[in-house]
Amino acid sequence: MRQQNIHQAYAIAKERFAENDIDTEHVLDKLQDFHLSMHCWQADDVTGFETQAGALSGGIQSTGDHPGKARDIDELRMDILKAKSLIPGTHRLNLHEIYGDFQGKVVDRDEVDASYFQTWIEWAKENDTKLDFNSTSFSHPKSGNLSLSNPDKGIRDFWIEHTKRCRDIANAIGEAQGDACIMNLWVHDGCKDASVNHYLYRRLLKESLDEIFAKQQPMMKDSIEGKVFGIGLESFTVGSHDFYTAYAARNNKILTIDTGHYHPTESPADKVSAVLQFVPELMLHVSRPVRWDSDHVTIMDDPTQELFSEIVRADALERVHYGLDFFDGSINRIGAYVIGSRSAQKCMLRALLEPRQEISRLEIAGEGYKVLALLEEQKAMPWQAVYDEFCLRNDVPVGQDFIHEIEQYETTVISKR
Ligand code: RNT
Ligand code: ZN
């Protein structure tokens, strides 16, 4: 009965959208081809599996102590598969270097190699998942306030070596999966208080990056991520948005836009059409800033909707990679994955359902009020019926039904940890 209602609602929505010349079947195909890169670090509050692991540092923090976080690689893989089973479509997994399969061995960051990611490569293959990658400069005794921009050559070289090795790993992953692995580079480097060596730090970061990127790596792509500030590094950030935008434009690198990394009234969405004139591709870290935190679970808020709409309006679907980046330790972590992923997907769906050709035509013809009228009307169009149909076709729970599944998993698995 319920299934029948969903199909019926979809049939009505389909007709309604067709009045605007939107073919919902075509949109559903596009949504099927929309792959998120799910971050592995929501499952364990960015802890990772280093045998020698210390506390989370580098200006990021995961707060809350909801019981049952993944404690080892098996639990993490299981949790991610559970989350994936509740998200329609096929999605990638984004690994940080500290999530290697170290098997109890102490492997320092300048010693890591692809062998520690072999079981991940196999797991990914078995589970029809492509992998992306990140170097990890935080949570390490040598992290301090400065890593790749550290005036101490010994420390700088340590992180350069780490990052070069991470590129080798990403390339090996890319080769194994027959699809380029994107390696994101974010370093926390900054100053807590007033400082005068900004030019020096930025020159050092630029030189470190030049050295790191010197090697050609055909099966991986580099993305670089700036930030407005880190916790404990409030006064200055070496890798600011301007720094990486300029670097990416000059060196043909993918620019990462983390939606939590800008000033409160600055619009990440507005950057899409600006930077895509100069950088080849974008990587998103879809997140949600709240006060000082840049990593709350993604929801369907206006900034997220605007971001996806801008990508579709720029006709840039093929030039954007869709990473997620939030970590909330205060709620059920699988729930966090599912809510964040489905919300990002719904924003993309709404963006795809917009009659943009018609709105664009009206705008260019100077028919201002009609543009506004159509944009306003879109907000109440029955997109939800299309999303429900999408869930049904992908054999995942429709609407809030996923809550029940997470609750069961909480009782039978998570609460036993
Ligand atoms: C930190 C950056 C970065 C991290 C992850 C864990 O502010 O957003 O992307 O969240 O690498
Ligand atoms: Zn990020």
C-alpha cells in the first residue's frame, strides 16, 4: 500500500515537473550518477588506527561522547556499510592516512606506504566502492602549530615526506580501482596570537607544496583545502582560501571548498562560478558551520542548497567531487552519516529539478519578477516525491524509515561495544 502511494505521488510529481519541461526520469538518472565521497572519520570521531595514536589536534575537535564509536577497522567498516545501506546510490569512501591497516605496528607518518592500505583496496573492491585519500598532518607529536610551513627544516621535511608518500598511496589506490583517487591536502598551520612572519610561512608552504607535487602521479589527483581558522589557531591561517585559490589556479590543482571554512556571512556557493573560471575542478567538503565549529552534520539549509544549485547552474556537474566532512560525537554516528548524505543528495536533486533554462531565458530577457516568481515556486514543488521514488528504486528506506533501522543497529551492535 505504502509503496503504491509513493509511486502514485511520484507519477503526479512527474507530471507537475513536466509542465516546466523537467523530465524527472532524466533527473533520476543524473542523481544515480551522483556519487558522494563519504568521509571515514565520522564513524570514530577522527581517531584513526595508529598504534601510537595520540589525541585529536590540529585545530579540529569532535565533541560529545555518544556510546559505541567504532574502535577498530572492522567496526568502522561495518558501520560504514550500515550507513551506506541506508543511503540511495553508490558512493565513494574518503580515507585519511591514519586509517591505515597498521595491524598493531608502529608506523610513523614518514614511513607509511601502500601496503598498509591493501586490505582497504580489497574491501573497497568487494563492496563496490571507490576510494579517495587524505594526508594527515594533525594528531602527531610533530604537528605543533606549523607543519609544511614550519621554519624548522627537520619538521618541514618530515611532513613533506609524509605527504609525498600519501600521494604514492593515492596513486596506488587509483591504479587498483582503475579510477583516479583524489587526495586532499589540508594542513592546520596557523598562529594562536599576533604574529609577524606571515609572508615567511606562506612562502614555506608554497615551496613545500611545489616539492610535494613535483612527481607526476597519473592515477591520483591533488585537491588543496584552505580554512578561515582552527581552534587554538584563531589569529592567522597559513593556508587561507586566497592562498590555495591562487595556488590551484596557477598549478592546475583541484580546489577544495569546505562549507564550514569561511566567515559567517561569506557564501561558499558564490565561489563556484568564480573559481571554476580558473581552476580545473572542485572538491567539496560538505559540512555545516555553527558558531566556532565547522563540522556539524550537513542538513538541507539555504547555504547547502545554494551550493548545489550553483554547481548545476554552472553546468559543472562533471567538474565537482562531492566529499562530506562533518564529525559529531554527540549523536548516533550512523545517523549522522545518513542524515548528512541524504541531505546533500536532496539538495542536488532540488538543484537538478530547477527549470533553469526557462529561468535563465527570462533573466536575460529582463523579466525580473518572473525569475523571482519561478525561483519561489520551486521551493514548494513536490521534489520529495521524486526523492522517495529514488529511495524505493534503490531499495533503501523511504523517508524517516531509516530511523528504525539505525535503532535496531544501535541495540544489536553499537550498544554492545
Ligand atoms: C579541517 C578540514 C579537514 C578535516 C579532515 C579531517 O578543518 O576540514 O578537511 O576536517 O581532513
Ligand atoms: Zn574539510
